[in-house]
Amino acid sequence: MDKVIDLPDYSIYGMFKERNSNLMWISTKYSGIYRFNLQTGNYTQFSYFTGLPTINYTFRITGDNKGKIYCGTGYEGALEYDGENWVIYNTLNSDIPNNDVYAVECNHFGETWLGTFGGLAKLKNDGTWKIYESANSDLPDNYIRNIICKNEFVVVATASGGLAILNTNYDTWKVFNKENSNLPSNNVWDIAVASNGDIWVALLENGIAKLSNFFDEGNIDVGVENEFKPFYNSKERNINISLNTSKDIVYTLHLMDTSGKYIKQISFSGSGGNESEIMNVENYPKGIYFLVLMAGKSRNRKILIYD
């Protein structure tokens, strides 16, 4: 063990390391939130007695790509910190469905997701909310234990409804439970997504399960061999795409960087035959990208290297 972080409260409920920074954020059960400097060993405590707008019972903590910090609490909603001030979102001043916020997650689209005892809440870029509950969606259970965002997908651990995965492009859910899969329990207590895309599931009193190849499912039916062919023209700095299409189906091509951010897209309608499309990439740095083809509820992805 290289370093032991000695804090006044050992009941740690969440940790978040800022990217390209020495700062580690730690949420606790009894003492609020600590901002710990890994280089100097110094820390700053944010508590009810030093301006935190809630009691000190905090859950998971995370941050977005703009430098804001978000943390769930027991009983009082979700916290947001902009570097100077803390604000709180609760059922009195926002649309979140419950004040017990067990999970927080920020995606690369700039959205913040909250997992509560009463459902799933998304804080959009424009400051408005979208709420997913069992009553208005296919979310199988309103008690959310954890959330992980991966590209357009939101992976959700529910306390008694199994594993639920939301495709935000189509607002559709895929649910895995003991009734429709070999998952041994519907009590999903925690989740993790590996670098290869495997989803690991921690089950209450039933061990650990792994879901493989989910993000590779649903390849688009684009003709013989379900294939589309991208080609990089280095002289013109264009990506040329060739594929067979179904008539009147809308196809969308997304260019995605290695962080999972969609940076460019083109859309077109299928003619029922071969289609050729060109995507200009001269304004983007050379390197590794992903080209994602979507049609209906299906998708296909290719890795692309241009120099």
C-alpha cells in the first residue's frame, strides 16, 4: 500500500479522482465531503458546518467535463459544486422523483444522471429534467443502486428489477433479470463496465455475474454479410463509405473519438441498393476514431485510423 488517506470519517461511500489533477473527492456517511490533494496530503472538508447545504450523509460522488462536482445524499437530494458554491436539487426545487440519491453519473454529452429511490433523473444541458420511472417507462424498478454511462447507453443497477440498459438514441430499454436470462438474482447492488465492454454485476448475496458482448449486439442489416465499408482518402481527407441499403430506411453515420464523444454525423435515406457517402474530416486531428452506423434500433461500429 503506497499511501493511506487518513480522514476523520472512515465511512467512505464514494470517491472521484479529477482527470489531469491531483484532487480526489471523497464522500462520507457522517462528515460530508472531502477534497483531498494526493500530492500534498492536505484536504478541505465540506460539511453542514462549513456551508454544505445538507446534512453530512453523502453517497456516490462524480464530476463532469466542465469541472463541476455532483454528489448524492441520503434524504436531501443531490449536490452540485461549481468550484465556489454548492447548490442542492431536491423534490421541492426540481423534478427529481426522490430525495434519496444513491448514484450520480455524468456523460460526455454534458448530462448528469441521478439514481434515486424513486427512479432515474437526467439533468439536461438546458437545465431541464427528464424522469424515468416504472410507471412511465420500461425501467423495471425505481430503486436505483448505481449508474454507468457508455456512449449513448445508460447502464442501471436496480435493487429488485435486475440489470436495465437504456439506449438514449431511441429511448428504449433492455432488461436482464432471472426470468429472461441466467442472472441468478434481480437484486443488482452494483455494476462496472470493463474496457472491453463487459458489464460486471454485483448481486446481493448471489455473487458476481458478467454480461459480455452487449455493446456489439444489433448490427445493422445493411445487405449481404451485414457489412458496410469505410475507406479513408488521405489526399482529400475524406472518409468514403459504401453500403447496401433498405429502401426508405434512414441511416445515420456518426464519427466518434476514442473518449466516446460523437463529433460529426451525416444522415441519408436508403434507396434499396448500394449507397456511397462522403464524410469530410479535414478539420479533425489525425488519429484513431470510430465510425458508427445506425438505422432504426440497430447499430454497427468500425474502428478507423487515419494519418
